Amino acid sequence: MDSIRIRGARQHNLRGIDVEIPRGKLVVITGPSGSGKSSLAFHTLFAEGQRRFVESLSAYARQFLDQLEKPDVDAIEGLSPAIAIEQRSGGLNPRSTVATVTEIHEHLRVLWAAAGVPHDPTTGEKLERMGAADIVSAISAMTEGTKVVLLAPVPEEEARDPERLIGDLRRQGFVRVRVDGEILELEEAAKSWPEMAKTVEVVVDRLVVRPGGEARLADSVETALRICGTEARALISEDDAWKEISFQTSYRNASTGFMIGELSPRHFSFNSHLGACPACEGLGTETFCDPTLLLGDESLPLAKGGIKGWWKPKAQRETAFAREVIPILRMCELSESALFDELPEKGKALLFHGGELDTGWRIGTEKKKQVKKYEGLCVEAERKLRDARSEAI
């Protein structure tokens, strides 16, 4: 159906009107005050759409929702669940959007977390994940007779207490661990545990790939994932050598190594550190230094008015800048009377955004160049703004 058909609408001051509204179009209802614009849009269309949606839910869910009365209308055809945005005075909160005010943002966050397909932000490739069944299928598909040692990585904080770890593993029925690549019995591992173990893995099972072994393999994979939570590893015998394979249950890009954990609604909220942009912190705007605002009279040399900066005339910072700009000009093979337009791009980048600065001095018996870290005017201005406690810097 390509339209919404309303027949006999008598809500409030409507007088039995019939109207057909095209779907998928931006439709504007106009008319003088009191002509029934709100009665048609809000109290008829929206009320009926919302009522039908609520009635489709379970009795348990309906008790938590406001139920609108059935509008006075003969029939409405082609109506979908509706959302109404009512005009009101906006707040001053920069985090308020149309989605948050209408509360649709809460529903979208849940939908994206449950049904969203994550992609690598750098390459745009779809991220894949493996479940326990996928790991079992991958191992079972190997050549019959292949020897497999199934391993479960131990979290780093648990590996720091070997005595407690070995005791827990012994109580759970495990016999071996792999410490820094070497498989040891628990008793042997307790005696020769390294002072700083880099990797510790529990040997969950040792098996041979053969038909009918899927049930045992599935139990072992579930056990490995229960220990680590996001990863299971396997040592595979290939040509008298062992090859290690990692099975990740988190979303990952095998080609780049990018990985993301389980998606939650917080990943899609700009009020959470998980979802907020690190640059603007979820506000949608970013404060940065515009280099053109630091320019002075471009007909004057850099050290004598070509750069005005944020400092007052004859201030200590102005004197310091006059000393800083000389080695920058020297590095660009320019004279001290050079203008801003004569500065090459690399010189402008050094001036505003910082880098390695050759001071021109020679130090030590070998007379090595003295190179210092130069902060850059824009970087310094942004730092001063962040650290400022008042509007005046």
C-alpha cells in the first residue's frame, strides 16, 4: 500500500473528513488556527498508530506503557507504528538531540547492539566472530588423524599467583599447563615456575581428529572458553611440527588484527566513554587552534610582527618567540627578515604544530647538533586553553 487512507475522522473539531496521505513522502498539514491540524496529525494518526503498536505487545509489556484512547474515526488503512515529535522550547544541554528528546535513541541503541554488524573503522571490512560451534567445526574439518592440543589462556592477573592457580586447576581436574611455550605437569610447573611468566595456558584436552569425536571436542571447547571467555587456542601437528592457532570469540579483523568486544547499548551512546568520540567527547564540536588567527602583519618579518600570537606587546613570551623563530628560519635556509609567505610548508608545520628543532648550538666534545623538542604555537595555545582556570590566558 502506497498511501494512508483515513475515512470519517471526527476527532475533536474534525467533521468526518476523508483524506489520503502518500507514504514515504514529506507531508505538511497547513491551515488556520482551530482547523484541526493537530487533531489529524497527533490525536488521530499518531494515536491510532501508537495504539496498534501497544496492542501487538504482550499483556505484561502493556502494563508499563501509556495506552492512548482509540480516536473517533471510521477506518484508517496502511498505518504503521508512529513516532510523534512535538514542538517545545529546547533545552540548553548540548547533548540533547531529536533522538534523545523523543527517546527513540534508547530503542535504537538496543537495536544496534543486538542486530548491528560491526566493521573495521580503518578498512571498512566486516568483522567476524567465532562461537563454540564454529571452533568445533573448524577443528573437525582438519585432516583425519591430526593431533590437537586444546589450550585456554589464563588471565594475566591470575597467572601472577601460581600457587593459587595450580591449586585451583588441580581441584578442577586439570593435569597440565603450558608456561611460556612449554607444556608441564602441574607438579613440575609448581617447582619450576618462572619469576615473570609471559604466557600461561591450561591444557584442556589432547585429542586426535577422527569421526565421532565432535561431542568430546565440543565439551572441551566450552571448557576452554569458560576459562578465558574470549579465546581458545590449539596446537596442531603438521609435518612433525606444531602450529598454534587462535580462535577468537570477539569481533575481529584477521588481516589487520583489529578487535572489539561484545557490543552493548553503551557503545552507541555519546554519554559513555565507550561510544563517545575521543576528540569531541560526545558534544559534536571540537576546540582547536586556527593558525591563521596567530598571524599578524604579513608584510613584516616573522619575529617583528609577522606573528602576533596571544601574548601582549613586549611581553616575555614575545621575546621568547623572537628567539625560537630564528632556528626555524635557519633550518629553512631563510634570513631573519623573512616573511611568513616565504616559509615552506615544513617550516609552517614546525612553527604551528611543533617537532624537532635544531638550535644551531654544538654540544659535547664531538660537537654534536643540539636538537630540542619544540611544542609549536598551536599546540601550546591549545594546552594553555585546557589548563586555564579563567577566560583570560
